[in-house]
Amino acid sequence: MLVTGTTGFKGSWLAFWLQQLGAKVIGVSLKPERDAILFNNLELKKRIKQYFLDIRNFKKLNYIVKKEKPDIIFHLAAQSIVSESFKNPLSTFQTNVLGSTNILECYRINNISKLVFITSDKCYLNLDKNKNYKETDILGGLDNYSSSKASAELIFSSYFNSYFKNKDYLSTVSARAGNVIGGGDMKINRIVPDIIKSLFNNESLILRNPKATRPWQHVLEPLSGYLLLGHKILHKKLNNRLLPSWNFGPETKNCKSVGEISRKVINSWGKINHRIKIDKKNLYHESKLLSLNIQKAKKELKWQPRLDLKDTVKFTVDWYKNYLNDQDMVKFTKEQIQEYLDN
Ligand SMILES: NC(=O)c1ccc[n+]([C@@H]2O[C@H](COP(=O)([O-])OP(=O)(O)OC[C@H]3O[C@@H](n4cnc5c(N)ncnc54)[C@H](O)[C@@H]3O)[C@@H](O)[C@H]2O)c1
């Protein structure tokens, strides 16, 4: 199996989980960033066969895909930070749109038989209407990051309809998930890493958009959806009358504002008087409300979220606390995956 984005937050968890399930995992990503604590602490360099390469480089990517001939590709590599997409639009589009097109093309010309193509809930045209987005809703983006994800989905749709449609079963799918939290994410300008760093350094937490509402879910929730999709397409279990795109989000009651989730994380950490400040120099557009309709995944995949918001926050805070207390994170992460499955 080939996973792209294995040095990132979701890709590290996915590669680790797949390896625990007994899969031979081939990883493709850029070199780990300085604070990629998951890739290092989950010992992925020795658990998977890792290639450090840029997916914008078609020739090198194609060489690896041709050489490894994986039975399935999980594509997660992306420039995933909204603020970064404002600073560096060109490289964001190059990675998220052209890099993702390179993945589709390598998949096509090497006759790889299965693909799970991960994008984002931000691929939907969000006009701040109070609605849950369905897989059939219109794609679009009012900012660079959202447009890059909508564009990746449009190109996915074009490849799907041109090359991968006429089979009895689905083999090529895209997955759209919302705001993911969980242990080990250290990326700047993401809410949980920002909170953990401010708690650890005993500094006020700065929030940009405290009123923005997001569908918070633990990282294991969408990953369980991607794995289920992968399993079903590998075993030819999804009829081709189904559209290839799938939403994975929490129950509506998990949709809370950035301010509320921050308070919950702070309280769960045990520092209830920790100070929060609002950044009024908020320069770029972010949608106020975003939530996903997950009826299709529930009905067709029998997938459903396992953790309520309290456990989502607890799983997240427990991971960072154990990490900061120098615990064995391979053991802890294995146990947390098991605890998730027992829910
Ligand atoms: N984390 C979230 O809350 C969230 C929410 C919705 C969607 N997503 C999407 O899920 C996917 C994974 O997200 P994440 O949180 O793990 O992101 P991340 O930023 O933590 O990791 C990104 C990964 O992609 C790799 N990458 C980036 N540019 C690359 C390039 N040019 N060539 C090769 N590899 C490259 C990085 O090396 C890293 O391994 C992304 O597509 C992201 O947009 C994430």
C-alpha cells in the first residue's frame, strides 16, 4: 500500500495504523518538519518503506509508483494550512492541484487498481448558509486553500469519469473530512497545537476566529472511514451506482466554535484560568460555519463516528500529556487505537 503525506499529522497516524494491521506500507512525503513528533515517535522510518520526494515532480513520483506497484494508494500529501495558502498561493496550488493530478496520472498509467484520494470539507462552495454539505453539493472556494481542494476534487471527478467509471464496482474514491484533532499534531496555525504550545509555555492563547464553527473529530474517525473505504474497494464491495465521493464528519452536536473547543481542551488539561486573547488583525477569509452530512457513509459503509466531543478532547489531551511525560508513544498510540475500536 502506498500512503502519501506520511510525515504529516493524518498520514503518520494512518501509516502507523496500517502497519499495525500488518500492511506493508510505502510512504511518500517531504522530509519531516522540525516538530514532526508523530513520524519520529511512532518510529515510522523503520516501520515503513519511506521515500522523501516532492509530488510536484512527476518523473520521480512515477518512477516510485511504477517500481513499487502498490495494490492501493491513499493520497494525503498536501499543503494543508489555510494561512500558508495566503502567503504562498503558487506552491499551494502546485502541490494541492498539480501534485494531486500527478498522483492521478501515475495511478492511471501504471494501472494501479485502487485509490483513496483525500481532500477536505473545504472543497464545498461555502456561502455561510446554515446547512450540512452533502457529497452532491456544489464545489468551490472563496480562498486559496478551499479552491485548491475544490480543484483537486474537480480533476479527480474528471479522471474518474474519463477512465475509472465503467466497472461493476467502485475502485477509485475521494474522501472529504473536516477539522481533525488528535495527539501529535504540531503544525503552526492549527487550533490544538496552538493551545498545547500556549499551555506548555504558559503563554496566553491567541485566537483568530473564536466564533467560527467547525465539525471537530478525532483523527481516528476519518482514518477509520478511509480504511473502511480502502477495504471495501479492495474487496469489490461498492457498487458503481454509488457516486465516488464520501464525507466523514462528526455528529452535528460536535460542531462547536473555535472558542468553545479551546475552553474544552484547556479545561481537560486542568488549567481552567488559562488566558485567551483574540487576534483582531485577522486578515483573511475563513468561513463561519462548516458541517458535513454523513448519511451516505452511515448507510452505504455502515461507518459512524465512535467518539463524542468529550472523548475526542480527552483522547487528544491524553496523547500530548503522555508525550510530554516521556512515555513510550508507540505503546500508548497502539493502546489508544485499541481503545478507539472498543468504543
Ligand atoms: N488536519 C486537518 O484538520 C484536515 C482537515 C481536512 C482535510 N485535511 C487534509 O488531509 C490531508 C492530510 O492532512 P494533514 O493534517 O496530515 O496535513 P499535514 O500538513 O500535517 O501533512 C502534510 C503531508 O503532506 C506532505 N507534503 C506536503 N507537500 C508535499 C509535496 N509537495 N510533496 C510531497 N509531500 C508533500 C508533507 O510532507 C506531510 O507529510 C491533507 O490533504 C489535508 O488538506 C486535513
